[in-house]
Amino acid sequence: MTKSPFKKLLCLALLTLFLSPVSCGRKRSPVPPGTLRPERIKDLSYTITAKGVILSWSVPVRNHDGSPLTRVKEFRLYKADVPIDGGCLECPPRYGEPVKIKLDSRPKPGQKIQYEDTTLKEGFYYIYQVRTVKGLLNVSDLSNKISFAWHSPPDAPLNLSGEALEDGIRLSWLPPEGFQDGSPLKGKLKYRVQRRFDDEKDWTTLRHMVKKTEYFDHIRRTYRYAEYKVIPVFFFHDTEIPGKASRPILVRAKGFGSLSAPMLLRVEKTGTGIIISWRKLKRHDISGYNIYRKDQTGIIFRLNNSPVKSDRFIDVTRLKKGQYRYFVTAVDDSYPPNESPPSRIISIKIR
């Protein structure tokens, strides 16, 4: 007996119901292809060396959609070279086969990758970008692009010396004899001067680069030591190529003479508070004055956060009954500042 069309449809619906997989909860929306690719690297950077270049970048820890990146298989480093003479640096780079740099592990926050390329030659611009690979179809977008003209860096400056004067330290040196590949020096160099004091760990770069082989550091830091080094910089087709640093030298700063104590004139109680006034020192290097109060327990408080540039200060603190003593010191513009001996002390009694 032939089944009716209605019965056929009913049987098909029942069959579909029983053969459908049973699941608990709500189904997630399908993930669009490429959503889980790693986030794009944005901090690809370079350091030119005598052998070539060292490239570095941070390992991404998240996917493109912000979710945690659980594993990185490798990185693909793309490189193109453009002749300095006749090449088109503005044209899209023609990359060759990428270099594969294996990682195959879970990325860690703050993790860095470094890769040294020693195949560079003078006369070319080089362009680099990198991708992160998580899997076959999970590849990040290209990183930021870096480009530079390669040249061997200059060697270290010679005979760095320093002379301590009353208002600073005079440095002088000789230019390097050549480049680190042994070739003779050509073109003009600039110099970057760095300094650190004996209580500092990190070097500080002083202002802008200098063209001459001398520098005057206007510091006044009595009885402290300052260490200096000089880094030559060669400019090659708009690329800044730092060279080897000179041997550091240690110089003891003389300071700008000793500071005299300011003259404290009056300490008087008014309706707004205790007014402290003094006579300013006649020196161009004074950055201000510190005001101190000593209470009846012997504790000394500095009343100002930064040096006071005027010749008066109002202590608006609500003071308990008792005897209070005030004095003032001068502060110069050294780094760090020198402070004078205290002025005479003037007492005031709060009733």
C-alpha cells in the first residue's frame, strides 16, 4: 500500500528528531574564520651592529579578538632590500621567503624575541615585518614596518677627559679612528653625551647631540662624583647609526661654592597664621627657600613642599599651646640641590 505525501513528511520529521544529537545548554555562535588569529605585533625595532642588525619584538599574549593566546607556533620574518641608488623605498616591499623562527610554547607576558641578521651589505635599504603563527589558518596581520640604510657603526671616541670647574664639568675627546669594520672614517659625526652620578644606576642622556668633540655640563653638585661616556652617531642616508661608547670617566664635581644661611627677620602671629619673613641671598643660583618649624617635643617639620621663591611664608597650621621655633634655609639649583646651613632661630609662644 502506497503511503500518502503527508505520512511521508511525518516519518521524515520523526526520523530527523531521533537522529539529531542531544546537547545541553545554549549553542555558541560559530566563530568567524580569522577571529582567533594572534594580535598584530606593533613594536618591531632594530639595533644596527658591526655584524648586521638585531631585530626585537614582544611576543603577543592575546588573540585579535582580545581572548588569551594559549600557544605560539612560530614567527615569520619578512625581509626586503632596496638599492640606495635607484631603488624605490616608497614602493610596496617585495619580500622573499620568510625566515621561520620557532617558539612552540605558551607566550609569557613581557617575553621578547631577538633575531640577528648578519647578511646585510652597505649600499642597501632594508625593510622588515613579522607575523605571529598560531596554526595553519591562524596567522596574524603584518607587524609595523621598519626600514633603514645599513652601514658599519663608528668605533669608540678616544681620550675622553673631564675637568671640574666651579660651575660645571668640561669634557673633551678625540673622534674615532674609523668604523667598526676597519674602514676609515668618512663624513661628519655627532656625539651623544651620557652621565650618571655615583648614587644612580641608569645613564642619563644630556640634552641634544653635539657636533664638536667637547661638552660643558653645567652642574653644581658639591663633593659628588659624576661618570661620563660619549657615543658617536653616524648619519647615513637618513639613518641614525650609533657607534661604540667611549671608555667612561669619573669626575668629582666641585660645586658652586658653599651656600650661606639666609637672614631670618621676623616671626609674628597674625589672624591668618604665623608669618615668617627673611632676607634673600644675593646669588643667581638660588632656586628658593625651605621653612622649618620645631615643636616642643623636638620634632622638626618642613612646611613647604617645593622651595619658596619669595621672602615670606605663612604657617596656617592650627597649633596647640606651646613654644615653637622657626628657621629658614636656602636651596640652590644644583642636581640634586644643595641646602644651606639654617638661619638663626626665632621662637614664638602660642597661648
